[in-house]
Amino acid sequence: MHDVLPLGDISSLLQRYATGTLTPTAMVEALHASIQKNENPIWISTLSLTALKDHARNVEARGLEALPLYGVPFAIKDNIDLANTVTTAACPAFGYQPEHSAPVVQRLLDAGAIPVGKTNLDQFATGLNGSRSPYGACQNAFDPGYISGGSSSGSAVAVAKGQVCFSLGTDTAGSGRVPAAFNNVIGYKPTKGWFSSAGMVSACRSLDTISIFAHTATDAARILDIAAGFDRQDNFSREREG
């Protein structure tokens, strides 16, 4: 399955699933093997192959037609909660294990997306170059001699390198858009309150949003539509109109 990677846009992957040339299980097997060989410190933690295959089999059982993100792999910046996976914000001493995923993450899981793991970042999301992490400085997707941009360094590079179809980052004053620009991918910061910020370790509570990295603007719009929604846990959350 060497031709599975790199991954591109969501529609292309869904088309391969629809034609039977690829399955979510085969995809995660190839993806897991590829990530283990990668020396760029994109990831702080990744799910085990067993866990990835459990996710894949779950979506296969539910079916392609029922899930808008059927078997689509995504990455999560490690200041956003994924249930039963340690959130570090790139500070090991700070790390905690949440019982529940952030609402934005849960919406994506419910839509059939497969979480690959938690990505590297400038510690506590404070930095714009991607080098302030005890897990190593994430390298630019095109030239390791250049910075990746930050703070959502790993989330941008994971998409640019084709390891995932999309990823979640955070953006206070450029932490999503800067690394997106440096790695030639789409970086979208939603209007404050459009995404729930529950389950996110904030750098600045009044400005931070969870942000999207994708290969295309169409993919970013697709993720925005699925992940957005009012959340009573979040005082900044906004009701959707219409």
C-alpha cells in the first residue's frame, strides 16, 4: 500500500473509499508505518496501530453514506483535548489526561474522522516560529533548513506532508495562519465563538480560536460546517443564524 501516501484533499480520499480501491483499515496501516519512519518532530503523541484500526473498523461498520468524514484522518494540536490521550501543550510537566474530547473534536469523530494523534507546537501556543518546544523544532515541509512557523507547527506540517487530510490548530494572533502560509496549506481562523473553545488550553482566552488546516478551501469549509456549533460550556460561543 505504498501508494496510499501522501494524502491529499478529502474528496479524493472519499472517492477511493467509494470505488473500493482503499479502505480505512488499509489507510491507517500505511499511515502508521509512514509516521514511525518520519524524523521530523511533527507529533508529540500518536495513537497506536491497534487504536487506529479500532477507529477504522468502527467507521467501516457504520458505512460511507452515513458519515461525511468517513475514514478521513486528522491531526489535533496538543493543546486541544482528545479523550484518554494526554494533553501537554508542549509542556510535559503540565500534561493531563482528559476523559472527554473537546466538542469540536467530538463533532469530527461523530462524522467519521479518524484521529491520528497530537501535534507539536510552540509551548503553550506562545510563539510564531515553531521552535519553542521541548519535543524539538518542527521542520518546514519543503526545506528542513527553514522554520515551520507556529505556534501550530505540527498541525500545518502534518497536512503539508500529506500525513493527514486536515488538522486542528489554534490561532490567537497568527498561530494558525502563519504556519499555514509557511507550508503552503490553507489556514482558516473562524470568527471567535463559531467553534467551541471548551477543551482547549488557551494562550489568550478572549482571542483564541481552534483553527483549521486543510489542502483546499473547500475542505476547510467542509470542516467548518461540521465542527461549528453553539456550546453552553463556552461563554464566547455564538448561536448560528438561519
